[in-house]
Amino acid sequence: MEGASSKGALNHLTFLEAQARSRKTGASQQKSGASQLKAKVEELKKQRDLLKAQIAVHQSLQKLRTSLDKNEDADVDETSENSKLLMLMVKHSQLKDVLLAHHLLGGYDVVKTNEDNSLCFSLPTAYQGTMLDTYHVEIDVKRTVRISRHNIPPFIDVESLAKETNMQENIRGFLDTLSLHLNAFSSRKHQLKLVKDLHKSVEVLESNALCSLLVLLLTIPKEKTALLCSLDYSDHTRSLPTRVSIKGEEKDLSDSPEWQKNIALLQETPVHEALTAMRETRHII
């Protein structure tokens, strides 16, 4: 009996110890869970405060940006470091918008005109690093997109280009095409000037306003024979001729193997440079 009683007491004691350990573990787990929850709450508070600060900065930037865009005096403390930083951020934002607009418009310089109802685009031209003429086209964008005025040469049909490129929906496409025509024209005109300046022995017999047709009088050194060189620039978006012919007094030399090389040179090289090469090889004087 005593053995059984002792065994029962021992089992009961073991049970109580296990129960105590279980309670201790549970309390420890509860304490750990509470700590994690508290840390999570603190993290959420930090995120909330950061979001509030970002919203406040954004609202201040928007207010300041609106004032500057309207050329109004900004209500800021110019001596405050925070105000200086806000002003710098606004100017950075404005610059980014300008650069984005410049990119979307293909890099063309543009100014607002006619009480902001129109946009005036500048189209500069250049040839081999030399800046040439700059043209301008003003486009009304208030209602129907249309060309209101420009200084494009009359032999370049601006209205036809606007229709061909669907300017109503694609202003940049229109500007790109127009710029291509203007650059090609300016390049051809500049080449003609260089021919007159650099090649005194070459006589320009004929040229037109678009510089799309050029007839030159060349001279062969040995016989002092005159040749007619005709250059046809039928593709008005290019500064090189699409067709070249050379004729002597009695026959067409275009099929002559000797002159075919010169014809190819004239089609692939600016005319003043081709004439220089032909003179150096003693084909002309």
C-alpha cells in the first residue's frame, strides 16, 4: 500500500511540474508575440508618418509650382533651408517637364503664341556642320490643328505635307517630314554656292528655286571640249541627285565606261566635292 501511495504521489508531482513548465512556456510565447506585435505597430507608425511627410511635401510642391507657372509671387520664406530645397525641387520638376516636352516634339524648339492658342516651331537647317537658314511654322492648336502662318519657301507645299503626314494626329511626323525637305533644300542650295565659289572654271547654266535641277558646263583639259552635266534631284528629301547625265557636243557620254565612274561619283558625293575629285584626276579643268 505504501509503495502504491508513493507512486501515486510521484506521478502527481510530475504532472504538476509539467503543468508549470507548460504555463511558463505559454507565458513566454505570449510575451514574445506581444513584442512582435508592438514592433509591427511601431513600424506602421513610421510608415504613416513618412507618408504624411511625403504628402505634405507634394502639396507644397504643387502649390509652389502652380504659383511659379502663373508667374505669381510664391509665399515662401527665402531664408529657410526647407523653402530653398522646395524651390530647387520645383525648378527641377519644371526642367524635367521641359525636357520631356522637347523629347516628345522631336527636339524642336517651340514657343507659345497667340495667347497660348498656337505653337510656333523653329526648324533650323545645317550642312556638314555649318548652320544655315532657320524656318518657322506656327500651328493653331486651340480647336482644329492647322497651320496659321510660316516662312517656308513657297515651292515647298506645306499644306500638302500636312495632309500627307496627317498633321491633325501627328504633329511630330509633320515636323520631321518638313524638316527633311528643308534640310535637303538648304543643303542643295549650299552645294550650289560652293560650286560657284570653288570651281570658277565650271559654269552654272541652269538651276531652279528649289535647287532640284542643275545644269553645269564642264571642260575637258586636252581637247578643251565642252560637256553638259545635268543633275536631277527628283527626290526633294535628299541632297544628292537621283539622275546624272553627261553629254558631249556630238554624243551622250553617260554610257562611256570612263565617264560612268564620274556619274556614279556625282550621284554619291556632294556636287562640289565630286567636281574637285574630277579635276584632280584631270577629267575636267
